[in-house]
Amino acid sequence: MKKKLLTILTILGTVSVLGGCGDKLTPPMPLEPADTTGTAAAAPADSDYAYITGNGKMVIGITYYEPMNYKAEDGSLTGFDTEFAEAVCAKLGVTPEFQEIDWEMKETELKSRNIDCIWNGLTVTEDRRANMDFSKTYLINKQCVVVNKDNAAAYTDTASLSGAMLSAESGSAGETAITSDSNLSQASYTASNSQQDALIALNAGNYDAIVIDYTMALSSVGSGDFANLTIVDGIELANEEYAIGFRTGSDMTAHVDGIIDELIADGTLESIASHYEGLTDLYNAAVAK
């Protein structure tokens, strides 16, 4: 009888233990998923939009040149691209953080996420398409030749410049214009660190002519420190499109394109262009494209 009772108790204990283990192995009821609709958390893990809005700022790679991004007399940053970026960031709900970069290293800075975009009169080229995505075109620009007024009669076309000493910003559309033109490519060429440096060197007599953005020439040449310089009429190098450069595959491109459409529709972008000499025509050309 004692053995039977011991056996029954052993069986009951085993059942109790197994029952307890069974409770531990039963999976808990799943929680309801959090509602992330319309938030950065809803974006993919590799989303630039989530990354930028999560940081609360967009780091914008620039160089200083008028009228796109430059220092006003009071030291504050201003310019067409500066105002444009501020308007876009306001709609994104983030703060624009402008960071000066080495223009030749712009693709590396973008890819390594030292900056979130390049917004500085950036010309769209097929070579650059391999390293970044572009927003909608917002200005149609061109490259122009600038000379000292004393030499204006000597340099009237690219053929007359084939034996001249030329400069342009290293890695710029101006440099490409020189190297790709049959006449200009025969000239003696020296790269400058920036378009501003090229203007200063030309003004000092170090070069016969320089090739710079028409946008910059409009705001700089013929007045102030560069009163003795002039744009050569009749030399119009290839037209080019200005756009914002984002990382390849970035979802920020679509977000910003949508905002650009809004700024065009409500007149904000045209109003910003009107603040800077000659830019309204370049803006209208881009919108009509």
C-alpha cells in the first residue's frame, strides 16, 4: 500500500512539474504594433528622411560665392540657395546647418554623411549622376568669360583666347567648359581654389581671362572691388542646370521635390529669386523647362 501511495504521489508531482513548464513555454500574447504613420520611425532603417528629421537638422554643404551662399555685411549668411534651403527646411520641420566644404571633396563628404546634401549652385552632369541623386532643376545657368575691361577689345570670342592665360575653379563647370572647348583647351590653364580666388587673381593681372558661373558674374563683375572687370558679350558656353545633390538612392529627393513644387506654386521661390540680380530670368527658364 505504501509503495502504491508513493507511486501515485510521484506521478502527481511529475504532472505538476510538466504543467508548470508548459506555462513557461506558452508564448505571450503579441502586443498591438505602435502607430508610426506619418512619422520618421515609419521610414526604412536606411531612410535619409528618417535620419535627417530624427536629427532635427539638415547639414548642407556649401562654398561661399555670391549670389548663392555668401556673407552679408553684418556677417550673416545669405543668398538665393541660403534662402531657398531655409524655406525647404521650414516645411520639413528641421534646422538648416550650412557647412563649408572643399568643392573637390563634395562627393566624398556626401557619401560619408558629413553633409546631407550639396546646395550651392551645383551643376547637373552625367558624371555626377553616378555619385549622387539630383532634385528638380531650379535655375538654368551658364558659364561666361570675364576679362579686364582694358583687354575687352582683344578677347571677343573663344578663338582669341586660345593663347591666353585662363583660370577657373578646380572641379567646376567652368573648368569643364575650358577643357572641352576646342579653342579654350589650347590656352594656358591654371586651376583656382574657388571662383572668388579666380576673380581676385584676374583683377590682380595674374590671368587674361577666367570662366565662372554667370550667376556669380552678374553679382560681382563691374562694381565694387571688381569694377574693372567685365563679362565678354557673345561668348556663351553650354547652358547648365542647377539642382540639389543628395545621396544616391536617397528618399529625401522625392520629399524635397514635393516641397519645391509647393514653393513654385505659392510664388515663394520666384520671390526669393527676385532678391538677386538676374536670377528671375534664370528661375523662369528652369520652371518653363
